[in-house]
Amino acid sequence: MTLHDFVTLIYKQLGMPEPKVNEEAKYEFTVDDHWEVSVYTKQKQFVLQAKMGKPLSPANEEQNCTLLREMLDFNLKTMRIMDEIFCMDGETQQLYCRKLLNPSDLNEKNGWNLVEDFLVNLEIIEDHFFSNVPKDKGPMHPSFLS
């Protein structure tokens, strides 16, 4: 499956118009007015990526350390059932959740299921770590699942 075919499948499931071919090979869209998601290719894999919470503030160094330690612990405990990766942009201090997908393993049947799993796991992560996330938005919102 090509990146454009994969993104077209996602857009179709979200009820969005088919995307134009992106020459930079990076597609960005918002899910349910909540998550900013990017899909791009890196080292022959597709990457699903979404921001988590707000950027960390240098003024809250102790809270940041606690949050990052708890996220690492959570990630280590859930690695058997969740394959998302947590990362942080060094310049902006923004946390991200990523999922790596092998294009040769994707098809029309499983492509959306993998995206939906990513969004559900993202909601679980945000509910667990970021209390400022609206509870009436996101992939578990009834309008998203219908």
C-alpha cells in the first residue's frame, strides 16, 4: 500500500474529502477537532504521529521529570499490548505519540483498524496523563465511532 492510498483510506473513514497527493509525503489532519495527526514515511515505514498534551514548560522542571518518568513506566508496562512510541521535540518540548507501520502489511481491511487502535490508545494515554484533555472529544466520542 502506498502512503497516499493509506491516507486516502483514513480520510474516507473520517468522512473527509480525498486528499491531494502531497509531494512532501507528509499528510496532516485533525481528528474530531481534537488530535492533530501526521502520517509520513520514515525509513521505509509509515509513521502515525499525534501530539500529546501541551508542550512542557521549562518552569515546571520537577513536574516534567515526574511526568516523563511515569510515562516511561507506563510505556514499559504496556509494551506487550501497545506498540506506540513516546517522543519529545527538543525545541518545542512537545510530546508525541507515534506508531510505526510496515506498508507491506497494510491493506484495506486492516489499515483503518490500526489507525483506530492508535487513536484509542492515544485517548487512553491522554486520559491517564493529561487531565486538561476534553472528555467529550476524541475517538471514543459516540459521533466518531458511528
